[in-house]
Amino acid sequence: MTEIPSPCIDVCKFKRQGHCLGCSMTKAQKSLFKQVKKDKHRIAFVQMLRQQQEALGKYKHWGPAYAKKLAKKKAKAVWEKLAGGKFA
């Protein structure tokens, strides 16, 4: 399987109480994701991040942007593992 890419969608503006406007990660979470190596742990991280986005609100743009990133990196199958692609 292709490595699960970072949930970062290259916005990187930490203006929501330390959370990125693009993906909702904090700087600490971005560093942590880089240390996570196993695909199942990366998938769990992205699922946790999605819950964080729902709690914070205003992240409906992330799902389509991340799906596009997955397709570009040929990791499209990951989308189905992430709750059946219900992030769009």
C-alpha cells in the first residue's frame, strides 16, 4: 500500500487558536504525524483529525482537498479506509 500522506493541504496559517485554517492541525500535531510510520496509525490520526475538525467547525473544504491530494499521490484507496470516503 502507498504511504498515507500528511493531512496537510498546504495552507499552513495557524490563526484559529493555534490550529491551521487548512487542516486544523496544530504545529505539534504536524510534527507528530511525521513520526507516525505505520499506515494503521496514520489512518487513526487522520480519523482523529476529522473529529477535531468537526468539533472546531468550518473545515468542509478539507475533505475534497485531501481526496485530491490522495489521488495525486496514488493513495486513493486510503480514502475508502477513512470511513468510506465520507469526508467530502
